[in-house]
Amino acid sequence: MSVSIVVGVQWGDEGKGKVVDYLTEQADLVVRFQGGNNAGHTLVIDGQKTALQLIPSGILRPGTRCLLASGVVLNPFSLIEEIDRLAEINVAVTPDRLGIANNVQLILPYHLAVDRGREAELAGGKIGTTGKGIGPAYEDAVSRCGIRLCDLFDARHLSSLVERNVAQKNAYLSRVLGTSDCFSAAELLLELNRLAEFLRPYATDVSIEVSEAVKAGKEIVFEGAQGCLLDISHGTYPFVTSSNTVAAYACVSAGVGPQIVDSVVGICKAYCTRVGSGPFPTEDFGVDGQNLREAGREFGTVTGRPRRCGWFDTAAVKKAVRLNGIDSLVITKLDVLSGFKKVRLGTAYTIDGVEVNDIPVSPDAQDRLQVVYEDLPGWDEDITAVRKFSELPLNAQKLLTRIEELSESRIVGFSVGPDRVQTIRM
Ligand code: GDP
Ligand code: IMO
Ligand code: MG
């Protein structure tokens, strides 16, 4: 039996989906534990690309059951679209393949309108959200007015919840955000009642399922979304997502105790990217940044936005190791660095000449943050066909060894291309 948690170490899009798919060859359960369809997890198998947003990345392994735990925010309309997209490639997401926590919070159309309205209001100070209503849905959960999956199955209760929420959101949208959005409670209810029939067979008690799987000695992989530096508590606030992305939240969300966890695997790119606003100390605004974007095809899976690109930030990775309890790292996209004369590693930060070991929390200090770099020689060889560490050019081997030393964590794998077969265990 083993229970592992896979988390992003940087600002998301590290290749978590690809690694989860790789790790789930033998897994019985794959559990998504936070975020919603702001995530975009890409799997490439035999050249065929599948982009998942909500459905866990174990879905392409026929023997694996996938679960969405309570800490996820679920847009039911998007879920159905995703199920339909998978059906087109002959993946049947039936209730025996996917279970959804009864107590999962729903993202409803007014959440998207609030998300968009807020961003418009912030103008120059935008967070750069994915516009999927993630923050507003988590807000409703915390303020105890959210609508959960189980509420869909109680028509009278649902009706009063929808009426109250729609009235409040319409007032907020028009009077506070000044938008022209206006929702009809009756129409939304009609749609939700229709959805309820479809979704009912998927509803499950995730806490009981996971606990029983642990007792039965099954193999369980928890799949994180976003990345450590987007964590609502520990990330670069306010430029973060609205959930805890760190590993500890997997247990909170699934409703199990932390003693079940055997390992925490951190995924990071061999360089660094970020979508949306906020501090990014090792961002490269020059030609190297552009070359990383082009070579790494760094455009968002969900929104298509160009990702900001820069260098590997060891201080940030060390922070993620500490915050998540990461015991092993997988370095992705090593192939993207082929052709760079030198490869930079951010090793420390300074503010006014004084070394600091973390991105400071105050915006003023963040503006004065400088990065100390170590430059390593690059390599020219195409490494996409490499299948062993020893087949890597010497300078690529040295880079991984140096990342391991500086990050104070063990590298257990690396990847040299998007395909399942291009992930290499060390
Ligand atoms: P996730 O959100 O962490 O699952 O990552 P995304 O799927 O959003 O972004 C990672 C992107 O890089 C996807 O397009 C992957 O297909 C691609 N990718 C993953 N690993 C590698 C790799 O080792 N090399 C290259 N070139 N692309 C990769
Ligand atoms: P995966 O799982 C990269 C970013 C958004 C924005 C901030 C808040 O694919 O790694 P939100 O819509 O969550 O309120 O946006 O978080 N963001 C991501 N960036 N990868 C993701 O997910 C992200 N999910 C959210 O760009 O800056
Ligand atoms: Mg992604």
C-alpha cells in the first residue's frame, strides 16, 4: 500500500497531470483535492493530447477510480462538458470511474460573473484570475451560503438556497460591481434540477471511500492543482488562488487523518513560469524569457494566455519543500533547456544587500527583492529521446545534481517531453 500526494512546487503548470498519469499505472484511487476548472492538466499518450480540468489525471488508466474530494469547487456544467469531451475519445466517465464528494461546493453562473466583475473593477491591479468563478465559490463556502452537490438532491431546500443566492448576487453585481449581469432563480433551478438526475449516481462519501481504501492496503494518489506559490495562506498573496494548494490540505479535503500519507512528491519545471499578476523574482524579461516561452510552448491550457517565463528559483523550491513536506522532486521540461548557452539558477534573495531566505510578504519589500544567480553551462543536444539519467549530456546531469543540492530534496524523476514515455524514474 502507498499513499502519495502530488503537488506543484511553483506557480502551477509544472506538469502535475502528466506525472500523476505516470504514477497511476498501479493506482487504485486518484483523488483531486482542491481547485476547480481553473486547472488545466495535460496528458499526452502515444501522441494523443488530453487536457483535463476537473477530472483527475487517473482517468486514462482503465482500472483506476477517480474521486473529487470536498475541497474541490465543482462547476457542474463544465464537468458535463468534460465528460462529453472524454466520451469523444472513447473514455467513458461512468459513476464507477468517477465519484464526487456529496459535500463538494458548486460553482454556479453568478460566481463567474462576480469573478469577472471584480477583475474589471480592479483594472490595473487585476489578479489575472482564470475567470472560472473559483474565488467567489470558495467565498460562499466560507460564508456558509454555498450550494453543495447534496443540495441538488433535495428540491425544496435547493429552491430556497438558489432564490436567496441569486437575489444576493444580482444585488451585488448591479449595485456594487455595476455590471449588467442578472440571473433568474427560476431558470437556474430548472437547469440544476435537470443536472441533479445526471449527477446523482456520481455522488459518494469520499471520506469513507478513502478510509476503506487505506484499510484495504490500496494504492492512492492525491492530485494537487495550481502550485505552492499560489496557496491562499502561504503564496504570493493577494496574487494567489483561493484554496490551500499545499499537501496538508489533501487530508482536510478528503476527510482523513494525516498519518495515512507515505510520501509527498513535488513537481517543478527546470525553469519557472507564472500566469497572471504578482511577484516572480526570477522572471526573465529578455530574449531568454521569450525563448523559454517558445521552446516550452508556454501558453495557458485554460485561458491560452502567454505564461511569464524565467529561471529556476531554488529559494522558492526550498520553501515548497518545507511547506508541503516534500520528500521527492520530479523535474519536468528539461528538454526545453537544450540550446541555451547558460542555464541560470536563482540561489538566494537579497533586499538592500541583505540576504533573505523567502519572498517577503509585504509588497514594498517584494519590489526591492533581488535574486542571486548561479550560472551553469548549458547543452545543445536534443534530449527528448533520453530514457536514463546516464544518457543525459553531462551539463544536464550537473544541473539536476545542483538543483538537488540547492533544494535540499531528492530528485526521483525528470521528464524530457510531454509524452507519458518521456518521464524517467531515477
Ligand atoms: P499541470 O497543470 O501541472 O498539469 O501542467 P500543464 O499541463 O498545465 O502544463 C504543462 C505543459 O507542459 C503541458 O502542455 C504538457 O504537455 C507539457 N509538458 C509536460 N512535461 C513536459 C516535458 O518534460 N517537456 C515538454 N517539452 N513539455 C512537457
Ligand atoms: P494548474 O492546476 C497556473 C492562477 C491564475 C491567477 C491565479 C488566481 O493547471 O497548475 P483563479 O482563477 O484560481 O482565481 O486565479 O491563479 N492559476 C493558475 N496558474 N496553473 C493553474 O492550475 C492555475 N490555476 C489558477 O492564473 O494568477
Ligand atoms: Mg496547468
